[in-house]
Amino acid sequence: MDGKIKVTVSDGKIKECNIGSTILEVLGSGKEIGEPLIALVDGEVQELSKRLHYDVTLTPINIFNPLGLRTYLRSLTFVLIRAVEDVLKGARVTIEHSLSKGLYGEIHYNRRINKDDINLIKKRMFEIVETDEPIEKIKVKKEEAVRIFKDYGMEDKLRLLKYIEFPYINLYKCGYLYDYFYGPMVQSAGYLKVFDLIYYDPGFILLYPSQENPHIVPEFKDLPKLAKVFKETEDWSKIHGVYDVGLLNEKVESQEFKDIVLVAEALHEKKIANIADKIYENRDRIKIVLIAGPSSSGKTTFAKRLSIQLKVLGMKPYAISLDDYFVNRQYTPKDEKGNYDFESIRALDIDLFNKNLLDLLNYKEIELPSFNFIKGEREWLGYKYKMDKDSILIIEGIHGLNETLTSSIPKENKYKIYISALTQLNIDDHNRIPTTDVRLLRRIVRDNMSRGRDAQATILSWPQVREGEEKNIFPYQEEADIMFNSTLVYEMSILKKYAEPLLKNVDVKSTAYIEARRLLLFLSYFKESLDDNIIPLNSILREFIGGSCFYN
């Protein structure tokens, strides 16, 4: 088509282009790290192959942006899957979960995979990148997509497609291989120069660059305790036959969903009871239980349920709030932007906290402080407490695993618990559900229900929350004596009806709109369960959707 259009790039420059030009042609960018991977066209995420037919505003997105990093990793995953097929024809790849700064996955073949196999696959990946093989987006009828994945024997894709209602499906093609991915891709493998692939028995770790330093691959730090929890979760999901969204949707459709809910809740109760048993067995030395985990992990409900189990055993749990140990506002540290950093461990009066704990362990009565958040000052309201031989302190807070918090307390007197919502199922074999998304959706629902905040406010504050977690929680997670996975395999089928209306209300002009759209697409894969009356009143999920027996 003849004619010209005007493209306003985010730097303010206006380019006159031919109608039908691709974004890549307009930007004229290359494939080095830092170059655009995708773009926003009038606020909508588009791949660089998108053709422009009218005047638009264009915002290039590179790897320094979370959207760009996700695109990089998603595309790199496809190159990995293609390389596996080249080296081990007919092998099945499953992308399981994040671990350290990488992705853990497994290769299912007619024999056990070894380190040499992984090295050959990595070599093949670099060859695909070096030859800059195209990654093409191809729109096909749903029936054609079903035929392709039937030929591949990909039952996970067929289950997923069953619940996708669109008549056409966007597939991606790298060489001879077709696949389906949740989100945009780069144009060709030549964009993906920085990565590593290492053997991690019985699978692999795919390492990729970070936003902060995209020119290098971060060093892999093994997290054996976290890996063990993920493995237990994976094994449980396979035993009960719910390890991807398609399988969960089938349970929602059938009469088996109630059983999935009851079994998942029973598993939580059993694990909490087991933790209580371990504490009880060592009651002569364990006097303090410290519970820590990232936002929206269900720490509060977990702590209350653990307390109940300890009471069943004859112990006397007593909760101490770290919030009451904040220093007076004028002494609160500030971050690099000059704002109060309430998540810093230096925002707490560590000396007073340790003195109180030592006095309690020596069976002395103490007066507990209270913090007045309106005045920003500590108050003394006459709350007193004294432990006896059956007493145990329950302390929940983000710094619980950091030894600095309880530096004067002998390690043998402490029991540390790390709790997080570690994803139990994936969209399909090649599209994982990030743990962060589960927690963000929980928080969106809870913030609206209990604090009156809209989804936009929660989404916009989330990066700051994540930054605090990276600084104050994740570095200490392996210090835990035990880990608890608070995710419930069924929860997205329940959260969907609460989260969707909130996300749909995010204004198209808001900077939170793109993330809201992404989360809505994610939720669209789940079949909604209309009956949440089957959720027990003590469920961790009740902390987010309401109706918990632990709260008024």
C-alpha cells in the first residue's frame, strides 16, 4: 500500500515511514545486548515484526525492562527446546521452576540424561544463535494447532488448547519446530547471545542475564533446601495428577475439584503438624520460632495454624510482633531516594529486641513495647509477659532468617521457617507459572478486600516490594531449618473471579495497564470455580479472599 505514516518514538523523534513498515524497519536496530527486543505500540506490547498501518507512538523495549527480560528468557527457552530436539530426537522438555538466578528443567528421554548430553545441547544452542535462525510467529486455525501437537505427542498442549476459546492460535516456529508460548518473542536467535546451560541432577539449569547486568551470566548459587521443596511439590502434583493448567481445568469441570481442594488443604495441615512435631521433639532447646518469607506468602495464617498445632502438643505459643520494635521515626534509615526504608533491618531496635528475648529465655518478666504508627514513636502500655517451661515464642517478620536480628540468641534455641508460595503447576511443559505472579495476584485481591486499594496501586508498588525481598529475604532463605510451600494447587481457579474484575478496571492510560493485561491473559487459561464455599475457613487462601476464621 502506498502512502506514509508518522511514528513518534518515545525519545520524541518523529519518523515518517511507509505504510506497512515493520517496527524493526522503523527502529533500524541491531541485535546486540541493549537493543530493542519488542516494543509498545500505543501502549500495546508488539513484536518487532509487527507492521504499522497508521500514525502511532512507539516505545522500544530492551532487556533492561522486565518485559524485555521476559521476552529474552521465553525466546531462549524455545532455542533450548529446539536444541534438545536436534540432539535427542523425541525427548520431552519440561521447564519446572526458577532456582537461584536460573530456570530448572528436565529432559525426559529413553535413558537418563547426563552432563555430556547437556554440553552437547548447549553447543547446539550456541550454533542456533550464531546462525541467527529466525523465530517466526504464525497464526493458524485452532484445528491446525491441535493437529500439529497431536503429531508431536504433546498432550500438555492439547489439554491447554481445549480451554482456549479463540478460533485462531499464534504459534512460533524455529527451523522445523512449532511451539506455543505465552507472550512475545524476539525475531531471531541472534538476539540471545548471553546464556549458559549447566547440568543439575537430574535435569539442567538455564542461566540468563539480569536487567542490572545483561552482558554477563550471573553465577549459579546452589539452593539445595529450596530445590528439595520444589521436588517434593512436583512429586506430589504428579501423584495426584494435577501438574498443568489443562489437568486442573479438567478437575474443575468434573466432580473431582472438591477432592483436589480437600487433599491440598490436608497436605498443608499435615506439613504444619509435622513442623510442630519437630519443634516439640526438641522443646528442651527450641524456645523461639522465627517465620519469614516474601510478600503474600500467607505467613500470618501459617503462624496461627502452627500455634494451634503446638497447643495440641501442650505447648504455649506466644506471638511477638517485630512491628513493635521499630525505632522512633527520626532514627529510621533512608534509602538512596531519601525515603524512609522501613524494610531495612536497621529500622528495628535490634538491641532492645535481643535484650527482651534473653530476659524471656531466662524466665524474667518483661514489658513489651508498642509502636504508635501515627506518631511514629514507641509507647509503653503496660503489656507484660513471662515465659515458663512450656512457653515458645512465635516471631513473624521479613528479617526472621537473618542472624543479625537475633544475634545474641544461641542458634540451638531458635527454629527458622521459610515460607513462600512456590508454584505447583505450569501452564504447560514449556510455559511455567512464575512464583511472583501467584503472590502478586494474591496481594491484588487482599489489598482490595482488606485495604481498599485498587489493582493499579498494588501493581505499581510491586517492584519496590520485590526489591525489598531481594535485599532482605531471599539471601537468607537457605538459613531456614525447614521450608513450607504455601501455594495451593487449585488456588488460581478460585482467585480468578476475584482478580479479573480488579485487573479489568486498570485504566488504559496507567503505567500498570500492560502488567494488568499480562495477568489477565495468564488468568484466561484457567477455568473458574464458582464455589469457594468448599475452601476451609482456616485455609491460607482465606487470608487473601476473605472469610478466614483467624480474622474479624
